[in-house]
Amino acid sequence: MLEKNSIGPMGLLAILVLGALIIAAPHLLSFSQQELLVLLTINVLVVASYRLLTLTGEWSLAHVVMMGVGAYGSALCAKSLGFPVPIAMIAGALVAGATAGLLSFPLFRMKGFYFLIGSFAAGEVIRLMWKRFTDPFGGPKGIQRIPGFPEIDLGFVRIDFFDPANYYYLALIVVLVSLWVLYRVERSRIGLTFHAIHWQDKLAESVGVDTFRYRMLAFVIASFFAGLAGALYAHYLVTVNPNQFNVDTMVYVLIWAIVGGTTRWYGPILGVVILTFIDEIILRSLGADQIRPLLYGGILILSILFLPQGLESLVIRAQEAWRGRSASENGVAPAASATEPRS
């Protein structure tokens, strides 16, 4: 059973400050920065859902393609089938989850490196299908003029979701609810089983755990939320094409997860937020955004050498240092920090 950490007054204060900053963020930024904030919020869900799959020990190169399946599915449901956009978004996420379920049968006959390569091949087959078939996928140009999220008229106020600030709040609500669900899944018996399969899959099988079913479940849940992120993405940009979900984008998701760390639920979120800040704010302000691959490669190498547990290890060290300081001031021996299963 996982131990529960007490948040404490400083932790509560940090949460309140962070919450206030998240709510006020779009009003402190320019229009282009608001658009970046929307995409960052969507990417948080992409990388957090990807971490759920890594809990079983498998790293996929098809996760961004699953995001694309959700984007294409939602776009087609809204544009071709006339679904209301909120329903289309759920349908797109379900299509992504169902696609992952079908891919599980060939992919989970493989493990480790072979699963990685197999997932890449499966993702490329799906992407090439989008490029090959003009009807209904639009070929290389993709699908354009996708219906946006409908405007809400409350009488005294009208909310237009073409405004990036309004869409940010919509995406934020969806992402926060999704993160809560992912967190609850990880802390449940199912999540503990994922960890067990990662570290002792043969032992888990010996006590009756169906490792195939649980790996498939992790893949389906992760793909569902990636598809939901893709649906948010599609109805914000109102266009999707195969190049938006290529292996280059997948490499960035991998780097966000590795640099952030995957032993805590917040690790990949740290990775995507900090690297996006470095990439989009600092590099663009210097006019050097073309060196992004070089920067990401350098950051990945430095992280592996000096922060093998990722940025989350800095948070853990800070928490331990604060507990030790508080305990010494109160004349109490510092308590052992609560541990979580590694992922």
C-alpha cells in the first residue's frame, strides 16, 4: 500500500499560489503567448497519459499517433457525421482507445525494444493511411475547416472559444479532470498491478495476474486520454494533417518524459512545462528556435548524466531538505520519506 504524504502548510501555500497563477496566466500574456499556453495545456495531458503506459515498463512510439487518431476521429465525427463538438471529442477519444485495443494483440506479443519498434511501425502504418486516402482523411493536406467548440451564450455573457484565453480555460478543465482520473487509476489496485508487471512480470503471472490484459488496459487508457488531447487540439486549430503527428513530435514527448522523470506523476509535467518555457520563450526571444533539436539533445544528455531521475528528483530533494530542517527545528528525528513504486 502506498503511503500518504501530508501536504503541510507550505505545500498548501504552494498549491494555492500555483492555482492562482494558472488561473491568471492568460491575462498576463500576449495573444500569441495565450495560444502557446493552450498548446502547452494540451501537451500536459499527452505526456501525463504517456506516463501511464510506461508504468507497465513499455515505451511506445505510437502515442502521438494515438493523439492523431483522436484528432481525426473527432474531426470526422463533427464535420462529416454532424456530431455536436463535445460528443465528437468523446467519440474521438473512444476511437483512439479502441484502436489501441486492436493494436494490443500484435504489439504485446513483443516486449522492450521489440515493442518500441513494433509500436513505431504500427503508428507509421496509420499515418501513411491518413496520407494515402483523400476520402475521408484528406490525404497529405488533412482535414480543414473543422467545427470549433460552440459558443456559449449565458445571456449576460457570451463565451467565444475562438478566443485562446477562453479555450485555455476549457482545455484546463478537461486536462485537470483527466489528470485526476489518471492519478486515481495509478493509486488504485490496477495501478499497483501495472507497477508489479513492470518490475516482476513473471512473479505477477505466477500469482494469477493476466499481464497481457493489464498491459492492454494501460495502453487503452493512455491512448484514450491522448485521443482526448488530440480532439482538443483539432477543434482549436480547426485543421489536422498527418505531419502534425510524426515521429519528430513523438521524440519531443519522449524527451519531456525522460527529462521530467517518470517515478512521480508530476515528473513528465515538469518536463513539458520547463522545456516548453526554454524552447518557446527563451529561444524565440533570441531568434534561435531553429536550434531546437540541438538544444533538446543537449538537455537530454545532461539530464541522463547529472539528473538520471529527472527534474522530479530536485523536487524530492527539496522536500526531504525541508522535512529535515523542520524536524531539526522541532527537535524531532526526520521521518523517512514516503516512497512510491518506481516506473
